[in-house]
Amino acid sequence: MYLIILVSTLFPLLVRCTNVVLSNDDGWAEINIRTFYDTLTAAGDSVVLSAPAENESGTGSLDSPPTPLLSPCEFNSCPAGSPAEGYNASNPRLNYVNSYPVTSMRYGIQAVSPKFFGGAPDIAVAGFNVGDPIAANLGSTVLVSGTVGAATEASKEGIPAIAFSGTTGSQTGYTAALQTYMTIYAQLSTKVVQTLAASGPPYLPADIWLNVNYPAVSGNTCSSVSDFKFVLSRINPAFKGTAPDLETCGSTRLPTETSVLDRSGCYASISVGQAVAKTDANATEQAVVLSKLESLLSCLPSRLKEFNAGISIKIIPLISVFSTDHARHHHTMNECLCLSGMAKDEDTMDGHGKFDPSV
């Protein structure tokens, strides 16, 4: 009897343990990937890290056999002359590969994961990449991003994959002091991973990956995980002839990642991409992701609502003099005009509204 109770109590915890392979393009000894590793592990996931020995940002889907190191790993995390692949002596789950992000992710899936998971990982994650908006993996940047290259490689290997990026931070060694943005991005990314894992397998359609981007974090802006809202988005703008997206939030056109991050408020974008072309998935594939992550997702407010919320109402007195007979009397009437958005709501919708959000 007691054994049954114990098993039933522990079973939800066991179910929530997800085998995760983690990579990036900034290198294995960079603080952001180590923070993400620690946060996933603390949340109960079983994680292995397999990332480049050096900073390989901007290398897209380049791939090359690893070679022994002729100089030390980044931040002197391994000495010159080290083998082509290696690991941290005190934690063998932390692995480097002296090659590109694509090569590192494949090594993590094919060589490291079987040692710790007894097979392939459940989910692959890449990132989180950091930098100013130019460095974020928005729009066409996905074509050259090493972070995206790692994620799409995992997807092509049959592993559901997510790429994470944020617009605050820089490539920094793992021994540096933690900053607020690091913990926030790591906690948000862990939340996405665990929500997807909780939805059950298959986690994503075949050859589909997710591209997640976060807005800036500062001392008084988006400084808490609770400030953030996720919005389902598309990677590239839609043009005439572009097939409709799934219908959600009253529209069949999703906002672009860029338009989501450009909005006031702490909106993070989640786009659904095709792994081979690194472009937007179709409406059917988007709908699968919506069903998986629905508990996380919000709709963008309309531009009109944002405009009205951000201004104070101004009252302008208008003096109109009406007279039917100058010799008899003057009648003066004060009128007030309330200034607010003059366009119709449906003409100014943005995000998931009725107007094309790419404009």
C-alpha cells in the first residue's frame, strides 16, 4: 500500500525529467550557456552540454571534422594540444568540440547523449545567444546564426529543437559574476523547454524547430520573469501571395519576430521554422505548436489600444458664437473635443490583429 502511494507521488516528478542536449555558437565555456545548463538541471532535467571550443558565432550551418587544438580553448578553459573533443574533468557532462556549432550538436546527440541517456536526447536546445538587436536571431539572421545552425541540425537528426536568443548581454567567460539578464533568459528558456516537454511526444512535427527571441533586460525594464509574455510569431515578413498562417488572435497572419520585440512591453517571440530552408513553417505545423505551447502564449495588443493607453486625454475648448440677431443677443456654447485614436480599430490592429503586422 505504502509502495503504491510512494510510486504515485514520485511518478509526476519522473515524467517531468527530460533528457536535453545543449549547444550554442558562443562556446562551451561561456557564462550564458553554463547558466542555462545550471537552470535546466536545477529544474529537474537531465542535461549534457556539447558546444564549440571557441566562439563560432555567425558560422550558420558550416560543418567540419573536429581537430586537435593548436591554441587554448576560449577563456583558457582547456590547454593547447588538447584533443579534438574533450570534457570538463569535474563534470563530464560538459563537453567541447573543436569545430562548428553544427558539428558540436551532432557530437552531443550521437556520442555524448548515449553515454548519459542510453540513447538520443528528448529535446535539443541551442543558446541562449546574446547581444544587441543586430545579434539577435531575428528574420533573415537565422540563415547565418550558428545557434540556429545547431538547432536545425538537431531537427534534421530527428530531435525536436529550440534556438534561444536575447538582445541583452555579450559573450563572457563562465567565471564572471551573474547578471540579471542571464538568470531571466535562462529561467524563461527553461520554462519553454518544460512546457513543450509536458505536452508529451511527439514534441514537434518532423523537421520543425522553434526560434525564441527575448527583448532587452535592464534594471527597470523587463527585470522579472513575470514581466514577460510569449507571442507566436513568424520569422520572415509576409508578402502578397504568402500562404496564410494559422488562425489565432482573430487573424490568419502572425506578427514577425521583429515586430514583437519592437513593441512596448516585455514580449518574447516564438516562431515555428522548417529546418532545411530555415524559413517559416506552414499553418498546420504552426497549429501543432500552438496546441503544445498554448498555456504560454498571449496576443499582442492592438496599436490603437497601445496608443490610447499611452496618452492622456486632452480637452480643447471650442468657442462657437451663434447669433440670430446682433441687436438682440449672443448665445455662446462651450464644446469639448476628446482627442483619441481617430482610425477604426480594425484598421490599426497589429500583432495577431486584422491588419498586416509586417507593416
